[in-house]
Amino acid sequence: MTPIRTAARVMLAGIFISGGAKALVDPDRLVKVAEPITDRVGPMLAKVHEKAPTDARTLVQLNGAVQLVGGLLLPTRLHRFAALALIGSVIPTTVAGHRFWEHEDLASRQQQQVQFMKNLGLLGGLLLAATDTDGRPGLRWRAGHLAQHADQAVRRGARQAKQKVRLAAVSSAVARRLPG
């Protein structure tokens, strides 16, 4: 991992570590804001698993835990997994916490719009982190490279088999002409 990648991931991780820790320690300040989303998500979670948490406070803490752990893992070799988890966390956080279109006060609307756009920027950084292969070939390239090598091996095998068949035919013809 290059120093630039490490530094970028550490910088990106900071906001998630800080925000996740705050949500774990003091979830009550976020519950009221999160309720419009958690009230929708809760019943869906209950359908998936009957023991899944559905109350807003627990879901806020769970989201905070995802952000804290994801932020801590972002600078490690598990950065792609961490970035995907954080993407899954940022989307509901943004939709729940920064619905600027619902604010009537111009200053409040602008502040929420800035926060919404900031989260979109973080989402962009997480998308880059999720797809970053540290300069190594990605899965798509590896699969294409493997397919190309397999194709070459099959073609080489077919050529060699064709040559052996010709050689066998010539040997057979020569053997029939020999007295014997």
C-alpha cells in the first residue's frame, strides 16, 4: 500500500470513527432525526429476521458501530470490505439526517444541503476505496487474462494434435509402402 493511499484512507476514516463513536455513546441526540427512516426500515428488518432490532435507538447505535468499525478498518487491508459497509451506512444516514428539502428556514436548508453534499463527497471517496486494488490487477482483469491464457492453451493443444495426426498419417502411409 502506498503512503498516499494510506494517508487518504486515514483521512477518510476520521469522520466515520468520530461520528460512529458519538452515535454509540450518545444515540439519543440522533434518534428523533433518524425515526422517519428507522420507522420504515424497522418493519422490513423484522420480516427478514424476527429478532432483528427495530427501535430507532438501537438502529442508530448499530449504524454508529458500523461506522466506527468501518472507519477503523478503512486504512487496513480490509479497506474494500470496510468501504462497502460504510457505503451501506452513509446512505441511510444522509437520507435520515440531511433532508434539506423539508426545511423551510433558508439558513437551515442551506446548512442541511451542505451536509448532504458533504456526505455525497464522502460516498464518492468510499466508492473509490471500495474499488481500489492497491495497484494490483482487479478481478475483471484477472478473469480476462485467465480466459486469454486458456484460449491460447486450447489453440496450442489443437495445433499440436493436428501436427501429431499428420505425422501419424504420414507414418502410416510410409509403413504401408514398405515391403514387409
